[in-house]
Amino acid sequence: MFNPINNIHFRHWRGDLFGGVTAAIVALPLALAFGVASGAGAIAGLYGAMIVGFFAALCGGTPTQVSGPTGPMTVVVATVIATLVARHPDTGLAMTFTVIMLGGVLQILFGVMRLGQYITLIPYTVISGFMSGIGVIIVLLQIPPLLGHTGPGGVVNTLEQLPNYLANPNWVALGLGGLTLVIVYGMPRRFNKILPAPLVALIVVTIVSVVFFSDVPLDRIGPIPRGLPTPRFPTFSLNELTDMFRYALMLAVLGAIDSLLTSLVADSISRTQHDSDRELIGQGIGNLLSGLFGGLPGAGATMRTVVNVQSGGKTPLSGMIHAFVLLIVVLQAGPLTAQIPLAVLAGLLLKVGIEILDWGFIKRSPRLSLKGTGIMYLVLFLTVFVDLITAVLVGAFVADTLTIKRLTDVQSDRIQAITDPTTQNHNLTPREQELLTQGKGDILLVQLGGPMSFGAAKSITRRMTHVKQYRALVLDLSEVPTIGVTAALAIESIVQDAIANHRQVWIVTNPGQVQNRIEQLELNKLTKPRKAKKEVGASPLPLPQIHQITNRSQALQSAFEYICPEVLV
């Protein structure tokens, strides 16, 4: 029975304490930045980091993972808020938090249905494309605040207004954003291990803005509420149910992919093994409660997880400590964040967006595969200019179709229709070759090898059309480990054709899935006597039979004895 609470212990409390505190320091500036970027406010980012971080650790399946708002999830939430608030100014934000709750429920269902093992089967070209697309979106949407302007929301609108922003920049805001980038990229690594560069940039640049530019008009975070969040109960609109569910599915799938990929990273650096389905349930519980209390949705955060492990975190206690540290910030540090310029947050998010771009694959993909490169850029384009679900569905469909085509070609190469062993490549024993040679074309051996999926069905049928004259058919499935329904029905069609022409059939299978599938077809029912016209003076045709056997040599021997009963072999 599933236990929703992890077995929390304090055997590694020292490492978990340092890991959790360090992860919280890294998470703080990003949570503020993601909250502002989403349109829900900085406090929503803090609530999301606190709630998702705590409950995903408490109930999840990756011991060292630290969860919270991420760039990809923030991009989707920003789209949801912009869409729903534009349509429903009074209730749009409440409906957005309902979408977040619904996304959490869907993630819980994914875990209960044990879909974790399948979610990460999305081709890497698709994952690379939509992650890079999200990076592009983040970079484009941060250009207006970096230049001191309020962004219009949406990639297309931002691109339309970009010339105006570039022509009329706020040079102070641009300077502060530039200083932020200099610190996060230029801070020596040895100092970065002591105090994370994003937090240093947040503090230093904010102080600079207050001391030297207090009289310059700058967009700042402003006061954020202090105290615990209050519940926001679900708000629906019947006209928006379809879109709300679609956005919730988008958040659920993206959060699941993001979290499980981070879980794999956590496994590799901590030498542990995560539970995918439990992780989805934990993430779902965290997102459900985050939406309920007005927080952003979250997922496993790679940077925070790596920092946690490197600082000594070993158990879920570290993720919970990270959440408690953020709770202290929420309760006490609200006034301190009011003076943070939005240009500073834009600089931090620019770094996030640039790092999300899959530079390694972008550089190497043309050498690895032109088709893979095309899929990656297709998904990137759809992610930026359409939406994530469409991008993933289209990309996965194209990638899977190409994969099926390649597998079908491989399967087709292993389908052979042999009547004359002297003219074909095969793996027959000398005795089997002799039997086929003496059969003089009256014995047709059809060999299949490897897994037979629906893509192989057409090839099976096509190979049979080239051989018309034979009296005995041997279907060798001994090297087929699994066979799909469509391929099995193609086998049934071959047998039906052979029986209709009064040919004897031997089917060679090994015990297992293939043998069971062939037995489920009930091919023996095809051999019932039928009334057929008979020419005057012709000898009666023998009743065709289907023989299921486990040895190919024995099947060929029986076929030869059937066509040459007068020969003693």
C-alpha cells in the first residue's frame, strides 16, 4: 500500500541542514524573479518555492531533489495568466491558480497510474527542442524589463514592440541589469561555492540602485505581503473549462518531464535510485497545495538539487529545510525585497534562459542527424510561437514516425521467403538446405526475426506476393521474441490464403508470447472442410492442416515427406 509520507530520519542531519540552507539561498532570488515574470507577483514565487519544495520532498520519490518554480513552468503560467486575465479581469488570476491545482491533480493521477516510466520516453530531440524554445521565450520576455520597460506579455507582442524598446532604453535600468549579468557570469567559482552569485547580484545591485539612483524612476518589486498565505478556493468558468484543462495538462506534463529528468541527474550525482511514480505523486501534491495557497507551480530544479547534494544533502529532510528557510523569509523579509529593481530580476532570468538553451545539442545535432536537427528546430519554433503541448505532440509524432520507419526497415530485412536456398542468404543447416533443394520449389520457408510490430505487417504480406507456386508452407517464427497484433493478423492472412489453396502449413514457434498470440488466433478453425467444385477425373484434394511445432528442421522434414511421400529420406 502506498505511504504518502517519506520515512524521515535525522542520521544525516548535518549534511541535510547545510544542503537545505544552501539550496534556499540559491532558490530565493530565482523564486522572486519567477514570481514577477509570471505576472502573479514575487510573493507567488516564494509561496510556490516554499510549498512545492516542502511537500515534494515529504511525499516524493527522489531523496535529494529540491523542487520549486522553474523557468519552463513559469513560462506556461505567464501564458495562462495573460490569457485568462485578459478574458476575465476579475477572476482570471483565481482561475489560473485553479489550473495549477488541476495540474497537480493530473500529476497525482500520472503517478497512481504508474506513468512515470513512460513520460521520460519522449525522444531527446523533442525534449531539446522545447527546452531550448522555453529558453528563447524567457530571453525574449526579459528584454523589456532589462531596458526599463513594462513588457506587453507574449513573444509576438514583445517582438512587435522590440524596436521601440531598443530605441528608448532606460539607461540606468540597463546598467543595473548589465551589472547583474557581470556578477553572475564573472564571479569566481570559489566564491560562488560560499555565496551563490545570483544572491550576491541581487543584494549588491539593489544596494547600488538605492544608494546612487534613488531619485531615478525604476520599476521595482514593491512591498510583498508578510505572513502565511490564505487559501484560494477553485474558481471555474464553464466557457473556459476546455482551455483550463488544456493548460493544466500542459503544466502537468511539463512538470513531470522536468522533475523526472532532474531525478535522473540526482541519481547520477548521489548514487541513489529514485521512484518515478512516487515522485510524480509528491510533485502533484505540492502543486495542488501551491495552487490552493496562491503559489506558482514547481518541479524538480536541477541547479538547486545539484547544490543540495554538493553541500551534503542526502535525504528528503534537506528539501524540507530549504522550504523552512524560505518560510522565514516570507514571514520576516518582506520589506527588504521592496526595493529590488525589476531589471535585476531580468538579468537573473536572462542567465536562466540562456542556460536552458541546449547549446551542446544545438552545436552537435547537424553532425549527429539532419532529421533529428529538423525535429528539434520544429519543436523549438512551435514552442515559441504556438504552445508547448502542440510542440511536444507534433515533435513526438514526427520522431516516433521516423523511428517506426527505421524499425520497420530493420524488421523487413529479417523477413525472407525461401524456396531455393542456393540463391539466398540464410542461416539454415546443411540438412535444412538439402530438404528445400530436394523440394524443388514446392516448399516455401518464410523466416521472420526480431520483434514484429505493426510496421512489419506490410512487409510480410509483400514478401509473400512474390511466391505463388508452392505446396507446403513453413512459417518460422522461432527467432521472433514478440509479435504485435497487426503482424499476427498478417500471419493469419498468409495462413488463410494457404488453406484456401489447399496447402499444408507448419508454424514454428518457441514457448512464450509469440506462441500464445498464434494460439489466440485459433487458426485451426480455418481447416474445417469446405464444399468445393472438383473437376471431372481429378483426384480429391487433401484436407489442408495447420501444424504448430517448435523445431524448424522437423517442420521442413514433415513438409518434405508431405510433398514427396514416395521418397524415403
